[in-house]
Amino acid sequence: MEMNSSFWSQIKSSMKNKNGTNKLLENWLDPIELIKTEKVNDSLKVILGVPNQFFFFYVNEHLKEKIGQELALVSGLQLEVEFVVTGKVASDYNTSLQDVMQNAEQIFQNNSRPIVQVQTAKPIENINEDFTFSTFVVGKNSEFAHAATYNVSQNPGADDYNPLFIYGPSGMGKTHLLNAAANQIRQNYPHLRITYISAERFLNECVSAIRRHEMDKFRQKYRENSDIIVVDDVQYIGRGEAVQEEFFHTINTFIDKKRQVILASDRMPKDILGLEDRSRTRLERGLIADITMPDLETRIAILRYKAENFNIRISEDTIQYIARISKKSIRELEGNLKKIKMYSELQGLHINLELARKVLAHHENTVTISIEEIQRIVSEYFKIRVSDLKSTSRAKPIVVPRQIAMYLIKKFLDKSLVDIGKAFGGKDHTTVISSLEKVENLQTKDAQFKNDIDELINQIHNVTGL
């Protein structure tokens, strides 16, 4: 079979068809091109080109094996896959602006023959244009949130995604995704008016409008002069009753008119203090996606991308060291890389592992995980609630995860038996001792149980680097 561009198009089409409506897969496949094939010893190597280092990191990690399998299936040959960076400029994703505008014109032209005119997208206040989908490094921690946000940017106002609510701790990339969505919508639908604002600013403007008796002006700004509203740090909305009322009606107005609402918070709607039930219910009406701290492999990929972006020459062992000790947030990860860069420039030193250890020495011995975090990891792994771990239930699906959580807390944290018992609803220290012994014994007798323990330990390693 001849390996040419037509053959490669067939491979991509086949992979897309098998994955149905997985737009995320399409976005990574489309920019990949066939460069050449070459014979290496007795095997054939397929060289595929990607536009930049960011694409290289992602497809090499997530798509290489799938592409190899599809190549083997279609060609009947065992083919080796290799990616190279071509440096060719590629648009972030595969949407045609001309097609989008043509559809939009057909909607807004009242029964007249549409005249397709591609508009120039207007700048959006408060938006960072560097935050796009192509500069967001996707990991297991953020894959769903990334896919959901991208789908919204392609079809804003769809019922299933309105509102879109992204939640997770500070510094995990929520703001990046909000900006990416706004930038992508601006590119796809330049006629739409996008408002990007923090909830705190919304609160302050609302209070000021109330004091000045200018609520009509305030409502016109947010309800009538905008087609898309993007709100960051929604947790602040619970602070004021009058502001919450206004926010509720604003969100209602957008959803009723099929206008997209995209929100981000450091906690789920049910956990926002002071939030009224009707507001909480409205925020939970659409799609909720969480974003957590990336695992070690994703942190390494992010650092590689950031290092290239900052034009920093850095060894692999140094990257792995920074990724291992930077466990709190992506913001911390980038900050530590910048610290090392600054120190090297001020001192005229090359960046290496020794320099990184010197600059970031204070990070190595910090406590990086809590009892609550270990309980959360265990409960998510066994698909139960944290409250179940603390309950008095003696059901096996609850007891075993509870015993494992106690074991992991004892293993990773310097906590007494009494402290561990208190963390599980006031269990007696003898109960904790019994749990620890049972976990130790079961690991030697039950292979699946041992695999569960190893997987949970690996998850904690990814978070803590311990």
C-alpha cells in the first residue's frame, strides 16, 4: 500500500468515525500531516509532522499508540510511528470562520438572501489573548473540563452546556479555560458580544449602581449589551443578597434567550457559602466540570512547554525535579520555573539540577498533603463519599476503603492513632490498629487488593512527590 497524503487522510477519517462526536480527538488529529516513510532495518517508520512542541508533547503521549494501531489495521503492516515538529503555523482548531459566519448571517438576515461578510472580531475587555486552547496542556485532571469548554466555544447557547460551571482549587487553569473559550468564540462568532468579568467586579458594580440609583443602566450593560457572559470566581456572589438576586436574574435572562453562560469557581455551587437554593439550582442546571492538580506526567509536560515558551534551556532531570516538588498548583509550577530563570540570569549561571535545588530548597520539606486530601483520593477511587468513610457503616464496600484510607494516612503523614481515629468520625485507636493490621495482611494474600493499594499510593505520589 502506498503511503501518501491520501492514505493518511484515510487513517484520520477512520479514527474520527470510530470516535463519533469526539471533537477533542479531531482537534489534535487535523493538524498532523504525513511527512514521509522510511525503512529502518526490517521495519517501516511513518514520520508524522506536528506544528509545534506543544502538539508534539500531547500527541506523543496520548495518540501515538492509537495511530499505530490504526495504521496496522488499515495497512496490514506493523509500522513504527515518529512525530517531528515542522514549525508550520496551524489554526487552533478546525472550524471554518467563513462557514460559521455564513450560518450566522442566515439567522440574522430577515428572509432576505444572505450576504456573507466576515467581520473583524472586536477585542474583549479583560481577556488575555495568550490563553487559548492550543496553549493549554491537557491532562487527566482537566480533560473533561477542556473538552466541555471547547464544545461550548463551538456551539454557544446549547441547552446541555448552559450554563457551563467549572470548579477546582486556585491555580489549576480555570481562568485559562475561560479565556480560551472567550477567545475561541470571538474567532468563530465575531458578531457576538462577549462580556468577561470577575464575580467580585460584578458585585462592586452592582452595589455602586444601587447606591447611585442606576440599576437600569447596570442591567442594560449585562443583560442587553452582551450575548455571551463569562464570570470568574463565582464564589464571591454569595456575599451579598441584593447582588445575588441581580446575578440570578442576569443568568436567567441569558439562559432563557439561549445565550451562553460560562462560570468558574473554587468550589461546587452547593458549597458556596450564602448561596440561595434557587441560585444554586440554576448554576447546577447545565454542565459541571471539575479541574484538579495535574499528575506528575502532566506537570512535566507543562514544564517542557513553558520552558520552550520562555526560551529556557533546561535538562530533563531538572524539569522532573521541579515537577516533583511543585505540587500545589500550575501557578506554583510556572512560578518556580521563573524563579530559577531569574536567578540564573542574575548570577550568570547555567540552569541545572544543582541550581534548581539551591533556588527551591525551601519546597522540599513542606507538608504537601492532608488527611482530607487522602480521604478524598480514596473515596473517589472507590466511588463512595467522604462522609461514608467517617460514618458508622459496617458494610464491606465502606469498611475496606475506610481501612485503606487509615493505612495511607499512617504511611504518608506523621499522625497518631488517636488523630487518625478522630478523622473518621471518632473511631477508637484500637479500631485504627486493627484496620492497619488488616490492610498489611491482605496485601500479602489478595493480588487485587495489593493493586488497589499500589494505585492509590501512586496517585498520592503524583500529588506529593513523596
